Amino acid sequence: MTLDLDPAILWLLIPGFLVTVVAAYLLGARNGGRRVLRRLHRFSNNHAPAGMEEVPADRYRAALVINPTKANAKNIAATAKAICRFEGWAPPLIFETTLEDAGEGAANEALEAGVDVVIAAGGDGTIRAVASALTGTATPMGIIPMGTGNLLARNLDLVLDKPEWAIRIALWGRNRDVDVGVAQISRGGDRHVFMVMTGLGFDAEVMAKTTANAKSRLGWLAYLEAGSRTLVGRPSHVKITYDDDYRVSARVRSVIGGNCGKLQGGIQLLPEAVIDDGLLDVLVVSPKNLGQWVGVAASIIGRKTRNGLHTDIRKCHNVVIESRDELEVQLDGDPAGTTKYLAMGILPSAITVKVPTTDQRKEIRAEVWPV
């Protein structure tokens, strides 16, 4: 039996058939490629880490690295499980930070398990620890802000008080490649990553003097209270070398290297800092007395810290600060001891972070996301 088709109809059917075949191939390649990659990853590790259940190869899976000392930590873990189930993801791997592991070890374990995203739930310290493991990998980092400052979340315009929205952004948000700062606090010593700012001098003293009890009672205002007790102090003589070339000597109270510049309350400490420009913004603060601190405050509030009153900002790829005195140092708000040496640099586009899509931002503003 033969079919006689009109040539015009035949030319309509052939392209439709080809489109269908190509679409089926691409869909199969996407899902099949994902299954192959997962199987190769599991084979290379011989077996899944103990206590981690096998999941179907075509289901996404997240890992949650959470600081259990933060308020509502248990509820957030339960919310993450519920949202993953609702969104069709496999049950998330849950890791709690400890005194011995602030999150880097847990994130490395999550990477070994082949998860699709690692979500850091905690303050900037927890996020920095998770970022240490994810820097240079293709696995993105989601963020649930639970700290006092939450500076990285503020600079990325993430939601601060809606963990269920933060979880959905971590699952379905847009990938954004951002820079990672690196610091050495001794010559030839270990490199430490930072996502927001690292500082030497006054700002690090403030972090060291801000107690956990004060932060729980006052929130970010605790830093202002500690700062008021630290204003009076003697400037230190330092040598600052920018990009292995330009060197200056100065008496300073603080030197801060920033990957981004927004503080609490919308204050722009580094007004021109951009988190994905491949550059470090270095702020030098050099007041000699309380009266000159007023000028510093005016420069910061007026966003004129570049060549402002007793402030100066330069952009560079790396900087080295050498001090005559032992000075306090901080990494993303975490005290890191004292040093006479601090080197900072930038790793361009070294980590992928989940940020809201345009549609998610609209839904957040309209507050229509399901809880």
C-alpha cells in the first residue's frame, strides 16, 4: 500500500519531523549527560560518603551548611527539607558547623558528594568558610543570611529576613560569578579567602572588642558601641605597596582592603567597589585625634572617602602593608589575631553565587512567593 502525498504537505512534514528529532536528542543529551557525569563522579570516589543515601541521577541535590548557634537554625534546616521536597529536589544534605570546622570541611564533603549547590546558612564567617572550599570550582554557593552584619548578602542585594525565599533563590536563582579576596597575615603564610573586607588596625580592634553577647543584644549596633571605645588610639607607622610598584609611608589608624563596599544601614564605605571588577579597593584611614574622626565620618557619610578628610582610596590588584607595630587583623569581620604584615589580592570571578532572577525579584517585591 502506498500513500500519495502532495509535495507541499511533504515539505511541511519533513521540517516538523526534523525539529522533533533534534529536540528529543537535545533533551536526552541534557539528561543523559547529567546522569553520565554523576556516575563518573561516583565511580571516581568509589562510593558515596557514609550516611549519604543514593538519589536518582536526574534529581538535583543541595547541601546546607548551617551554623547551629544562630537563632532558628533547626527551623531553617526543616524548611530547607520541605522546600526541596516541594520543588522536586532530592533531600538536602545537612551539615552543622563546629568550633573545629567553621564550614570549609563540610563544604568539601558536600563537593565530594556531587551536590548541585552548597548553601551557607550563617553569618559572614560561615559564608567565608564555605567560599574557601567552593573557590575555583563550578559548584555555586547559595546564601541564607543569619548573622549580625550579613555584609555579603547586603552587597548582593539578597533577602535578609526571609529564609524560605533565600532557599528558593539558592535552588533556582541566577548564577553570578564574583571575585574572591585573598589575604596572607604572615610572610609566606597560608592564604585566607575573604568575600567582603579584610582590615588591619582600628576596624579589626572593633571586631575583636565586640562580644557575642553584645551582638545578640544589640545586633550590628554592637559594633558602634565597641568602636566608640576604640576611637582614642595612637596612629601606627606603615609602608603600603600597591601592585608591587607604588609605595607610600604613612601614619594610619586603619587599612582596609575591600571586595565590595556596602555596610549596614546603607553606608558605602567603599563607594566605587564592585564585586566583579577584578580589583581590590584599599581604604587608608589616618585621623590623629577625635576631631579628625569627625572628618572621617563626614567623608564616609558623604561618600567622599576617595581623597576625603583623612581618608584615601586606591584601586589595585594587590597590596602589601608592613607595620612597625603589631596590629589587630580581621577577615570578613572575624578577628584573626595580630600581625605586622598583611598582603591582600583578588581572584577575579573565582566563585559562583546564586542571586535572584528578575522574576524572583518581582515576586519578592510583591511578596507573593509561597512559604
